[in-house]
Amino acid sequence: MERLQKILAQAGIASRRKAEEWILAGRVSVNGKVVRELGVKATPGRDTIAVDDQVITVQRTVNIVLHKPTSYVTTVVDPEGRRTVMELIEGVAERVYPVGRLDYETSGLLLLSNDGDLTHRLLHPSHHVDKVYRATVLGLVEREALDQLRRGVRLEDGVTAPAEVTVLRQHPLESVVEIRIHEGRNRQVRRMFETVGNPVKRLKRVQFGPLELGTLPPGKWRWLTELEWQALYAAANLPAPPYPFSTREKASSPRDRGRNAVGQKRFGGAKRSR
């Protein structure tokens, strides 16, 4: 048996904190009886659990890594009719949601999950989950600009936290810089570089917490490995739920069908990102 708020979070419909609010508000029932206390437990698959009289189905917890291409939005649906990242995860039976966002013209590592608690922890600024981006910027990146990025850049919504910055290639026309931040402001990396005088030409996220993009091709996705699974929950300071796959299941998992079928012709072969 597990606490109701944990079951609701594992169902991917809310964070644990939001589920607690629902319980206290009398919106959750177990076997037809309304629950208003946080200590109540239930057994998924045996007890009937409902929110606002709608029975929920508890899914296994899954997390996947997607290499988001440019020209996709990081939402479930888009009112403007643009392509969404959900079109790229064919073969995933569970209802997963993007953890955070990458803007329309940014590519790279995107985590999708159905664990509401994990999503909340990873995105909350108090947990300082690092994100590493590889930016191709216009012009040479001068020492003064690097110092600004490392100290913090004053933007219209406040000064950014200090960033770790490594110049990978300098050229008068364009340079390549790797930057590590833990904040998640809207278009933050682009705004930081524009402020210091080096507008971004291309931007790719190559790492999110302990997860690395590696050689995963654009438009393809994969399950987390068991080691990544444990490391991700540790980064969020959460106990890891059981890893959802046995060795046998992974060998025939939808990951392989998804990676082979989605985006093969459109995006071409793998490119090494580190």
C-alpha cells in the first residue's frame, strides 16, 4: 500500500504537493469514499481511486531522453499548429510530459516523464539542477564577456546566477562556447549572450542534471539506463521508484522501434555532441 498523494503523482496527473491539495479539498475518493486526510493509503490496481469522480489509471513510472530537433515546440499541443515534441515519441504507451522547455530554435536533450514529483523537484530552483548548453555565437567572445557570464549577467528580470563557461572554439566570425547554468528562465542562455555582445546562432542542450545527450541522433529517443535512473532521482533528492524494465524487456522495448522509425530520413545520422 502507498499514500494516495504518491499514487496520484505516479499516475502522472499532478505533483505530490498538488495531489495533497486535492485530497484536503475532498476531490479524491477511494472505493467510492471521499478522502480528506493525507495519511490514507491505497493499493494501485486493487483499489478504485478517483479524482473529481474520474477514475485514474496508475501507470508504471517511466522517464525518457529525447534529442529535440529545432522547429519543434516543447508542449503537448500547440494552438498555432506547429509540430510538438510529442510527435517524436511514437511507441511510448505511457502519458509522459516534457520536463521544462527548450525553445523553438533550440535543440538537444529533453527529458520526458510521467512522475509529477520528479518533474517538480527537477524544475524547482532550490535544487540547482545543472543544465549544460553548447552555443555557437557570433564573433569572438572577449575576456570581459566571459567574466560577465561567470559573475552573472544583468537581464530585465534580474541578475543571473554565476555560470561556468568554457570556450571550445574562437573565430572572428563565430565561436563555440559551453555554458553550465542551473536556472531556468525563459530563453536565458540566448539573452545572456546577447547582453554580452555575442548573439546566439545555434544552441543545443547537451546535459540535464546527470543525463548526457551523447550520440543520440536528432528526433530520436531512448529509455534511461538503470544507472541514469538512480542518478536522476538522487539529483532530485527523491527515493527512486523501481526501475521499470528487466533486461529481457529492454531488449524488445518500444525504444528501438521509436528510434528506428522516427525521424530517420528527416534528420540524418548521428552526430557526436561531446
